[in-house]
Amino acid sequence: MTAEGFLEGRRLQLARGVLLQCIMGGYPAAKFYGSDDGDLALVADPQQIHRLPWSNEPRALAICDADELSGEPSPLSTRGQLKAVIARYAARGLAPVVATELEFFVFAPNTDPNLPFQPPLGLDGRREDGQSAFSVSSNNGLRPFFSEVYKSMAALGLPRDTFMHEMGVSQFEINLLHGDPLLLADQTFLFKHLLKEVALKHGLTVVCMAKPLAHTPGSSMHIHQSVVDAVSGRNVFSDEVGEPTAMFRHFIGGQQAGMADLTALFAPNVNSYQRLCHPFASPNNACWSHDNRSAGLRIPASAPVARRVENRLPGADANPYLAIAASLAAGLYGIEHELEPSAPIQGEFVVPDNLSLPCTLHAALERLTRSPLARELFGAEFIEGYIASKTLELTSFFNEITPWERRVLAAQA
């Protein structure tokens, strides 16, 4: 939209079905978004209108809510779903607090998708070989790229906590500061957009796939969650003497009750399960533990005021609005129903059958299809539309034969 049109308050409308557009560009049957595919209104959030500092010509981006023309939030909008979850907390006098940790890879341009991704050439003319985890070296030659990333973050008002080189080849992680869940979802979305745009300016490719390289750790989007009293700001996971509360236990119990049913919301793509089936500290389970990275739900070591639950299941490819909404909704369900968690695990452990999670997108969608809980938390229209869109994507994947199948199976008798 032109700046003039935006400033005049001209309404921008969008076909309802676009909210269910699959990643290849197609759509499920029209029955999933209203058979006449009417319009939605895109309503800009006045707190989320940003000049884009990396653009050579003046441009701005406005994050919008997708509302029905009647003014009601669209049930197909993931941002709207997150706002509804936050409102359910508020009705109980509570406010959730979250922080996200986002991992990503920086690669050289990949013009042929049949070839593996490669790290960029370093200052010494070589490509990184995976020995730079947590290194302070700048030999990878990415300092100009990251300098513009930092400047762009500041211009967009994105405060950052820590930035580091992660375990993978040319893999990095940013920790965003904790705060309001909607704000953190907006910031995570903006940061991913910023990364890709700035990378293109520097002749690089940023990839937020869950598992872009074989034999290498995948990329997560861990979600740290706590809940505070809306009036006092006190962390309700800790009591007056610093001990964990019943509400803390119930929140974990709800997370455990919902993780299997909601796995497809945390791990939305075929590639998501490549990360989860080769764990590398990417656990595919609903166990919980004090500071054990093999558990899907980890309680980081912290002071009582910062007691929180880290959901380690979501990948970097997850929709931040939907992943945060699903995690918080499951926790609130546990609080409302006073669910008790399993016993915590420590050290090496075997995942009990009742705490295992789907390990393929097909299995995750089957579990979501059978889930009354998912429909209770997000509504039948959203869940059925989501399944329809993701089924199209899964079908598209199965319509291709992979190089592994040709290489390994063609010679079999």
C-alpha cells in the first residue's frame, strides 16, 4: 500500500483463504475458509509499524491483525489465536511472560536445491568446518553482516540479550529479552524477516529450517515461559519462601497433557522431524527435568523470581505466534484442571510411552486430527483448516522421489 493510502486510513482487505495458503502456494478446499472465500480486514497494530532500515528506498512494514469484516478477530489468524490465549490468562488475573531463543544458519547462496548448503567463504578463503561453536573468532567473515543486523535490530526496537555461535556449521543463536507474549512473537517474526533481508544485501542466505544439514544439530526456537500475577507482577510459580507452587506443577502438567496432540503446531514441516529424530539436544518427548537438556520441558537453573518452564520442542521453522499460543494454552489448561505432572527425570533416561511424541509430520497430523483438546483450545475451524493445509504440503513432499531413494533402492532386486 502507498504511504498516502495508509496514512489516510484506507482499509486493506485480504481473501480469507490466504490465511490457509500452504507453503507451495496452493490452498485447501474452500470449505475450510468459507465457501465463498470472502474478505478479511487487515488492521495495523499501531505499536508495530516500522521503517525498514535495510531498504535503499523508504519503506515500512506494519504487523496487522486479520479481522472479520464484522470486526471480530478471524479464528484462522495465528496472531489472533495468541491474543485469545493471553485474554484467557487475563480473565484469571494472570499474565504470561515468555522469551524465545532462535537458532539459524548463515550460508553461501544456494542456487541449486539438489546440492547441500555450504557456509560462506571465510576471511582466509576457507569454509567453516564445524569447529567454531561458541568461538569469539570472526574468521568467518560475517562481521559486516552481523553489524548491520545489530543496527537494524536497534532501529526496529528489538532488544537482544545474547548472541552466539551455536553447535552447527555456520549456525548462530539469539536470545530475545523476556516480556509480553504478543510482543515477543512480533519481535521473533520481525527478527527472522530482518535476518533474511539483510543477508540478501550481503550476498548470503539465512536459513531457518529445523534441519538444513545432515549430521549437524538442527535449529530450535525454545520458548521460556513463566506466569505472573497481573496486579503485583509476582511470579506465581514461586511462593513467598521461594519454593515451587501448585500452579507451577499444574502448568507443567498441562504442557505434558498437550504436547503430543499439539506437536504439529510446534513442528509444522516434514523437515521438522529430521531435527527431532536425531536429537542433538532437540528432545522429542514430554518429560520434564531440572536443567536436563534431554527433556522436552526443562526447568533452567534460576532464582525463584525467575522460575520458568522451557519448551524445547519447537523448531526455528515454527510460526512464533502459533507455537507460543499452543504452549501457553496447554499450560493454562493444566492450571484450570489442576493437572499433576509426572515425576521429573534426571540423567540418562528412557522415555515412557505416555510421554513420547509423534516422530513424523504424518503421525503428528493424525494425532491432531483425533484431538478434542486441540479443538477446545483453538476451535474446530482453525484446527481443521490447519490440518487441511499441512496435508497438502505433506502430499507434495510424497509426490517427489528423493536422491536417497534413487541412490540406495534402485539397485535392489
